[in-house]
Amino acid sequence: MKSGKVIRQVIVYVLISLLGLIMLYPLIWMMFAAVKPSSEVLTSPRLFPSKIRLDNFAAGWRMVRPYTFGKFFINTFVLVIGCVICSLVISLFVGYAFARVDFRFKSLWYSILFLTIMLPATATLVSRYVVFSKLGWLNTYLPFIIPAALGVGHGGGFFIYLVAQFIKGIPKELDEAAKIDGCSTLSIILRIIFPLCKPSLFSVAIFAFMWNWDDFQNQLIYLTKVDHYTVALAMRTTIDATGADNWGAVMAMALCSVLPAIVMFFCLQKYFVDGVSTSGLKG
């Protein structure tokens, strides 16, 4: 019986490893393509390069002249970090309101929150563009940061729901004890709810970072000046301009563009798993 259990475990681990390898293969291929000669990227079936070309990174870094990719990375971090901070703040305060505060038409507003989660972003694309255009927000990062601050940006409704579900699992006695000690609602949120909500807030930060980092469609619509371009738009520019002649440099910059999201996920994956699992079970 024991040997049969070991065999089953080995089979399960092998299958999981194969599935993981299949899912990671595009990233592995891109890593090797980033150091291949350009002539081998799309023509050679071999995974390993015949010659390692580290100069692909230097060539790709300067591909969009007169700027370097450093400019586009800075632009992207400004946009993404602004959206992440706004998403965290609005999720914490609105999530607390839905979880703890009894107010008029609470069920109606909660239903509207769910409608915003289910509504495809493309359904409001034209109306949002018209509004932002009349406000003079085109070629700025306001069409991304302001909606995030209002809870209607990328995943805003989902973030609020995630944090609200987590707060519902926190004993209300903690709030009541704090009120007896003279704490205001703001003090309760900042001193009690915020520290206990860190797992769910880490999940919000990861989702907001990755979704805004990978957001190509909205960036393409609202940003038309090259000096405001993000990494996603700069990658599109490299393919349009010189990508056909230097695929090695394009793959090198593609690898650099995904590294921040990968690093952030692996650094915060423990909190991410805790936040998602406990938010779904509590309430």
C-alpha cells in the first residue's frame, strides 16, 4: 500500500512538473531568444543559441531614438505606482464601509459594485475617451490614475470586494474595543484594520501592478506622444520600426519588460496566496 501511494505521488509530481514546464516554455524561449543572433530568433528551431549575443540588450535599450528604454521604464513606473497606491487606498476605505458601516441603500450600491466587475471595459471605451478628451487629460496619466482613485480603474470593483470580504472576517469586537478607548473611525481603519488587512492589500497591489503594467489597449488610446510612452507602447514601436531587422534586440527588451512583474510576484507570492485564500473563505 505504501509503495502504491509513493508511485501515485511521483506520477502527480511528474504531471505537475510537465504542466509547469509547458506553461513556462514561452518565457524560457524568450530568455534564450534575447541572447540569440537576430537571424536565428525566428528561423532556427533550436532553443539554445549558436552564439550568445549580450549586445542585444544594449542595442534594444537604444532602439527607440532619441529616447532609451530607461525613459519608458520611468514613465511606466510613474503610471503603475500611482494606480497601485490609489487602488490600495480606495479598496481599504470603501471595503471597510461595505464590511462594517450600515448606510442607506447599501445592498443597492453593493449590487452596482458587482455590475462594475461584470461590465467589460470595452463597453465604456468610447464614452471614457470622450470624457477624458473634453477634460484635456489625453497624453497624461490622469485617465489611469484618477479612475483608480475612484475605484473604477483596472479591477477597481474586484479590489474593493476582495478587501471587504477580508474585513468581514475580522472580529467586530476589535472595532468596539477601540471605540471604547476613544478611537475614531479613521484611527480604527489605520491602526487596526490596515495592519490586519495586509494579506489582501498585498493581493490588490500585485493585481493592480500587473494589470496596469500589461495594459496595452488603454495606453495606446490615451498616450500618443512618444515622450509619454510606457514600456508596452515602446515595444510596439520597436516592432514597427526596426524589429524586422533586429529581433534579438526586440526579445531582449521584451524580457526586460516582464522582469519587474515577475520579481514583484515572487517577492510577494506568500502574501498573495494568503490574501486570496482567506478573502474567499471569510465572511
